[in-house]
Amino acid sequence: MTLKPAHPFARHTVALLALGLAACGGKDVRPDDDENPNPTPVTDPCEESDTPDPASGTCAPLRLQCARDLGDFKTDRYVWRDGDCHVRSVSLVRNDAADPAGWHGGYIRRYTYEVAGTERVCDGQNPQVPGWGMVTSHLKEGQTWGAWTQDVRGTGRVVFKGAHHALHELKWPLSLDGHVVQVTVQYLFATGRDHPLYAITHDASGFPANQIEADVRSPYGDLGFDGNANTDIAGLGWGDRYRFTTLSSPVTMNTGWDYREPNVVPYTRMWTAAPDAEMGAVQTQTWEQKPAGGYWLYPEWGTRHDNGPMPTDYNWPYQLNQYELPAVTNSHRLAWGSNFGAVGLSQYPRLGDDGVMLSGHPYQSYSVFMVLGTHTDNPVLSLVSEVEAWQGVKLTASEGTVRTRGPGGVGRSDAVAYDVAGYNPVYATWEADAASNRVTLTFDTAGRTLAHPMLVVHDYTATAAPKAVTLDGQPLAADTDYFASVDAEGKALWLTLQRDLKGTATLKVE
């Protein structure tokens, strides 16, 4: 599998042709052409060193350790620092060959984070579902019920690796009832951001609409998010237009539940009590902007059932551990969900059957954060609140230009309008075009908190990080107050503020 830097916002025919030609850890080159008769070496993004990660509490640069063996799984390990500069890491299984679990990788085999100064290691432990991040769809009708990337050989590459930001891409040709859907997944890791972002596109443009009717459940998986303790699930819930939460522990099919609180941003979550742990997924858009969840439980919106039973397993809007609950109470299964038709149909109904129709052809794209933390810290619902706050931000530019359109998803070249000017939901970033490598941006947060905003400044032609960054006229220190990465090939500057913004704040980059 090739790990080659590339521009994150366009298709790269040359780069894709080069996939498989160079192993990570070696050197890659740009092919010859009329304008470039002498191939130019491309900087290898992989780190050869096996030295220990720098001490926690220091916001050291992001690391990429390629082709690392993890119990005979060949993985690429990303190590970054979260909002508190504590160490987090993800080991992604390569997707270009069968792995020891009988899959073709493309998922997180190990996710680590810190709890009270101690590393918590969370592994894929289920023999049939050996991690988190699998691509999964099910057909409403067809010769086969579902399709996974389990038996599908794919390709992978590093789209971009900077000092503090990295994009890792995986692709598969997924066959759904004989129709090949091209699937692209990108993982985004960044210093100062706690949780990896998982962006996915199902590209069905290779065949006419209405040939298949499939749902989406990615990222699908099973991870020992409680430090591999495999304890009982103490509670679970999800958000569509309302919030569903269980009322007692451990969760069984007889547990009571409450579905009365209105909700804005889609999510799923589950947690354990001892040890204190939580896992979930949070979408980068609101339910109105991008509906999520599926099937026919919506008549229960606004109701509470103190004594249960839980909803019928096939009717949960998102797949969690419902299919395992009759037998065990410690299944750590967690996935996403949609109505059938999300892949393949020109029109399908959103959850609620309220007359609003969505399109599942030619593309289905969305992005979610993959969340791990302690349940006490409430990481899923805290992030839900952050995404809600982003929707009310007004971004303006006195130098440079705020972007109002961008690609509709990873692996796509079509442009769509942003629901919020400057906010790109594909990566949960704030985007602008530079003027002579400078931007001056003013954030108005409408009284809410904008936590650690991440910017992408396009048309940035400098090869080095900015000389100066100020916030409301006060100078900020590199690698302390902000974290910058230069994508020289993509002509972009990635920058994460190690600050929360509230009210009106002006950021200047020069």
C-alpha cells in the first residue's frame, strides 16, 4: 500500500495510479511529464523511529508510524495530542490484504487515550468484528442481505501529513447486489482536537439511480472502549430528532427508556460504569442539514417507558448492541444508521416519513467524530453541544475571503453550498482563501463557545508556517496557542487554535 502525500480537495489520477508502487518508509516520486522531466522526491510522511511518545502534557507534533505490527495486524499508527495535550493514538489496519481476523482492514484495531494520567488501551476484541470503522451497508431487497468490506481488497494512502494535522484515506470497490459502489473513507487527526473525524462517501455514479436500495451503517464496529474490560453496558442512547436514553443498568431488552427530549445534532453512544468509559459517534451537521437514523420507531418520539421493554431490535434508528442483547449484556457493538435508499435511490424518505425526500444517488456522504472518553466527562453530549454552537457562528473576512462552497464529501469534486458560511462539514473546519498568504477573520459566536476552532486557509503558497498569528491584536505562540501545518502541495495552511472563542474575536494570520 502506498502512503503518498496528495492534495486533499481534488482527485489525483497520477496519485491513484501510483498506489501500490511504493511501500511506506520508502521514497516516492512524482512521475515524469513534459513540464517535469526530472522526478521530484516526495517527502516521506512516515516516521521510522520506535522511540517512546513524548511526555503527556506537551503538545508535541503529530506522529505517523507506518507498517507497524500489532499482533500480526499490519497497522499505521497515528499519535496526536488532544485538547489537554494528552496523548491519544489510533492504529489503523491496512486494507490491501487479508488480515488475521479475515477482514481487509480499514478499521481501528487499537485506540488509546489517557485517564487520570494512565494510558487506557482499547482493542478490537470480537473475532467477527475486530475493530471500529468498518464500511457496512444492507440491502432492503436483493440476492444478498448486506455488504461489508470484509472480503474486499482496497487501497490506502496518506492524503496529507503535516506537523499537527493528517488525513488518511482508504478506498474500496464495494459490490451491492452486483452494482459496484466506490467507497472512500478519510480519517482526520489533529493536535488540539480530542476525537478523530471519520468522513465517508458512497459513490454510485457508475450505474443508474434506483438499481439498489441500501442503508449506511459506517463507521461500524466493536471496540473494548472500557480498556478491554468487557464489562456490562450500563447505558446507551442516540439522537435523531429526539434523544433516546436508557433508564437503568445494565442494559437488557427489558430496560426502561426515555425518548422525550428534542435533539439537534445526530449521535450514538454507550457507556460502562466500572470502569468509567464512553464510546460514541457525533455528526458534524445538524439533523435538519443531514438527517441520520432510520426505520420506523418515530411514533415513539416524545414518549417515556419506565419499565421497558426496549424497542424491537430491527427498529432501532442506529445499530448498537440490540442484536446481541438477548444473549449477552456486554456487547460493545456501535454503528451508524439510515433509511433504506440512502445508497442508490434518487429519492428516499428521511426518518419520520414526514414527506421530506432525500437523495442517495449519485453520492451519499457524511462525517462523524469517533468519540472515546470517560462517561463522567460526558464526551458525546459535550461534543453535540459544540457542533450545535458552530451552527450559529458568523465568520467574516477583512483580508482574504470566507469560503461558502466546497466539495460535497471526500472523494468528490462537485461543489455544494455550505449551510454556514465558512464551515466545511466534511472536516468540521472553518475555511477561507488567503490574500497574499494573509487572512484576517472575525468570528461572532452569538454568545456561545466555539471550542478550539480548526481553520484551513487555501491559496497559501508559502512553504513555511506563518510568521505571525494574533488574536484580537495579541500575539499567539506557535505550538502553544495554535498548531499549524503547511500543505505545500495542496497550497493550504491548516491551523488549530488552542483556545475557545466566545463573543467576537478577530484572528489574523500573516
